[in-house]
Amino acid sequence: MNNAMNWIDSIRGNDSHREVARKIGTTHSTLTRQVNQDQVTFETVRAVARAYGRPVVAELIATGHLTPEDAGAEGLERALQTATDEQLVVEVGRRLNVTQISGLWDAPISEAVQTAATVSHLADHRRDEVPTNQEDLPAVAKTRSRTIEVNEEDYP
């Protein structure tokens, strides 16, 4: 089994190659040829990732179309790993507009979960403007919000 076969099998679940091809808008023969020759194109990887709700950049890295350095993933991963717990909490607090950082350290987890569940929409911390038009929002922002129920008995 080649790398492309392993990759597509890890994503498609119980779907046949024919079903994958249908979902991405290509022919079964095109997809099968690319997979059998271990030459899945950039466009096919992107289409499969989107069809199956997978992160496109991660799948492009997994298939060798991008390196972690190309995607900037290596620097981000290293920064997250080297940041202290305090630095991470301070950054999360900044993004959530929490003014009293000490409250983050002292709050019980159930309270933190409840607070996070009540946040309905936050501005993207990297931009000044937040799109108000539904079509301009990223896909993740278009998903429905859900309520998280916390059972206080689970947190003694």
C-alpha cells in the first residue's frame, strides 16, 4: 500500500473511492489513478480535506505538498510548547477580554466552562474589524453555538 492509499483510507472512513470522488466533484477513475500512482494532486487533497471536514493545511503537510515550515506550523508549535502556563493563560485572558488575570487562576473549572459557554461572539484577536456579513465569516463562525452543561457534582 502506498502513501496516498494510506492517506485516503485514513480519511474516508467507510466511504468507497467512488463516494469520495462524488463528494469532491471528480471522476472515480481520476481519483483511483492518482491514488494508485501515489500522486494525489494539491487540488484533490484540498477537496478531500474540505469534503471530510479536515484541516486543509494539515492534510497538505501529510501528503507532502507542504512542509511544516512552509505552513508556519513549526514556529507556532514551538511557541506553544515553550510558552509557560502563565503566558498561555494571560494570552487566553487577553483574547477573552478578561481584565483580572488572577481570577483565571483561582476560578473553578466549572465556572470557567460556564463562562466560556456564554461567550457568543468575539472579535478575531488578530484584526481590528469583525465581519458582520454572514458570508464574510470563517466557516467555524457559521456553525451553531451549543450549550455546555456542567454538573457541579463532577467537580468536588
